[in-house]
Amino acid sequence: MLQCFFYGTGQSDEGICVELQIAQYSVLLDCGLRDLSVLQTLQPPDLILCSHADPDNSRSLLLLHQKFPDVPIYSSIVTAQLLELGSSSPLIQTLDWRSSTELLPNLTVQLFPAGHLPGAAIILLTDTSGETRDDRPQTLLYAPDLSLTNSRLTDGLKLEELRGLFPDVLIISGMYGTDRYPHRRQLETQLMETIDRALISGQSVLLPVPALGLAQEILILLRSHHLFSGRSVTVALDDAIADQCDRYEQIIPTFPSSIQNFARYQSLFLDSTIRPCIQRLPLCSKTVAVPQIILVSQPETSGQPLPALVQILMERGKWLLLFPHTSHHHFEMPALSTKSYALPNHCDGSTLPQVIHTLRPQHVVFIHGTPLKLLQLAELDDLNSRYKLHIPSSGTGLELPIADFFNAPPVPDVSYEGELIETETEILISLPRDLTADPRWKVLSNLGLIRAQWQGNSLIIRGISQRDPRLY
Ligand SMILES: [Zn+2]
């Protein structure tokens, strides 16, 4: 039996914090609570694990450390670098990717890259205390945020790494519910085109964004996208975003290789000597020209006024406000034209079931999404006919009995989404590598030849053998 108590499930904006009872220990998973008073009844845990540096997961780690100074806190190396909690002796101890570490007797912990954000981890906890009695180990996989899609600065989660883990319990984010999104590259292009059109029509663009993650993704797009690379445009950042950019400079060796190459020749973020010019918002507005693009960090609660300097700049010109589609909090804004855009960094309604079917857990616990989005997932027949699904509220506990033998019903065939690239001489189809984990892939790849055939408006791809032209 595994037991959890959810101090915060992230169903609204309370942040995430889960206490897990495993192998006679109390383990605290993340601490992004806005209000630490809900932890009043908590006894000192045996250890604290932080999945990633988003405020929802890490906001109150420092306060928690002050409350329990002797309890060790662990995270991935990059998460510790991004959090930099301002202590001279390092507050967070780090764990390498993938290596299984016995942090306490009979309790091992293993981290896998989750996609989503640099350093973000999926955490596997294994209770081996039953092994002396020949009981099999009990496992819980904590995956608060994850994404299979590559973003500019973070490679997506490699699903084949998780194949065969079969955790007893999976705690997972259902942020987007069953919503499906177009391919990320298409959405990136849409955003760049929206900004381009605004600038051409004489508007400046204001983007309130989370200071960590989305801000840097948008800046890299402005640096590298053909609509903006080399273009004489001024981009200004508030201090919170600029400080995070400085931290990102420290972790360049962990970025995808294309970005590392790019960084060899020019600055990724702040640099006023190249185009586009990216700089901090100046301290004084009187003499400064109005920047064409401003990124300000999204407020922690709704209805806060815009920074005074931004207000002054906005009085001097026409503006377009662009906000991310998932943003909960808005500034108190003057009336101006607004648009929203999506650059998703979580699994969506098509990839999340794919992850769950790959893991085949006994229990799935959905967190980090509005109750409506989480319910959409729990109502999927594909999921609720196979697994025990839970949607705990903040302030409640959950007992998770583990059956010795669990045979999840066979998994339906999943579909894979890829990209089409049309060149002058041919058409290339690229598909995610997880496809190769299926044993049928080997047969197809050994054949090495495929045949494409129209069926109505669909194009069906099959393997063909050289000797036997029958379809496989
Ligand atoms: Zn996150």
C-alpha cells in the first residue's frame, strides 16, 4: 500500500506539494505552495524531492528549508542551477539523470528528463523493503509536468526510456485535458507571423510571460526565426526575465546541439550589439525610444498594475497585447487590442494517453490542471477501463492498494504524429523515434522499403518486401 496526502494538487493556483508514505518514510514531492500554513500538521519529512524549477513546483522550497533545515532537498543538476536559492552553502543536493540512487535504506530514486523545461525530471521512487520477504518492489512514478515535443531549448521526453518501468502508481499532470494542439513548429511560426504583422502595421507588442521557460523560448525564436534574425528590432525585458536569461546562459551545455552551435557564434539572449537587439528595460523612460517588443513577467495574481515604466512607454504609441492561452493572471490593462497564442509545453490530449499506455500503471493520479480538464481525461474509456484513475483535491489523502499481479488489458494501437517536409526533389516524412520501440518496427525497418497509397483523402504507408511485392 502506498499513501499520499495532497497539500496542493495545482487544480487552481495553490501550487503543488504531495506527501508520499513509502517504505516507512515520508517523502515530500515538490513544494510550490503559495500558502505554507497548510503544512502546519506536517511532521519533518525524511527527504524532499523537487521535480523542476517552475514556481508551481518550487515556489516555497526556501521557506520549507527554513522550517525543516535538516531535511535534505534533491533535484536534477540543472534544476538546482535554475533555482539558485541564494544560499552560500548549496541548499539543494543534485542527482544525475537515470542513475538509481539509494537515498535511504530500501528507498531508491531515479530521475528521467521530462521535456517541458530545462532540468525538469520525472521521478521514479522504488520501495525495495519487501525484497527480503520475496515481495516485489513497489514503485511510484511522479511526473508532474512532461512533454514529448521538442521545444527550442528542451528536448522532449524520450518515451522509450520509460518503456518497461510499469510503475504501480503514476502521478501525472493533466494540464491540457483532452485538448489537442497543432505541431509546435507550426504554432511557433504563427506567433512569429503575428508579431511581424503587428510591427509592420506600426504597433509595438507587449508579451506578459512566465519569467522562466516561455520567455526564453520566445527570445530564441526572435533570435533565430527568419522573420526576425538580423532584423533591426529592439526587444526589452524586465529584470526578472533578464535574470533568468543570465541563468540560462550557465546551462548552455545542456541545450539541444543546434542551440549550442548557435551559441558558439552569438549570444542567445541579452545583447544590444546584434540584431534583434535584446536588452533590459532601461531605468528611465524619458530619453529612450519605445521598444518594438517588450516581455514582462506575468503577475503572480490578477489585477496588478503594469510596471510604471511600461505604462509610460505604452502611452507613447500603439500596442498589441499577446498573452499565452493558459495564463491565469492578467495585469490591469488599459483598453488595447489583444490576441492569444499557444506554445504548449505539456503533453496534450493525444500524447498523454500514449504516455500512460506505455507505462501501464495500476493507479493513475491526475494533478496540475483545472478540475474540468482532469475530468475530461478521467472520462476517457480508453483510460478508465484499464487503470484506476484518481483526481484528488488539495487537502485530501489517498490510499493506493497495490495488487501483486496486475495485468493491464492490452493497449490499443496508438497513432504517431510527424512532419512532412517537401523538398525540390522528394518528400521526407519524419516520425518520432518512440515508434521504434514496437517490435513490429523491426520487421518494417528490415524491409527498408515502403509504399504509399491514397485511400480517399488519407495516405496509407505500408512496408513492402523486394522479393514479395505483397503488402505487409
Ligand atoms: Zn512546470
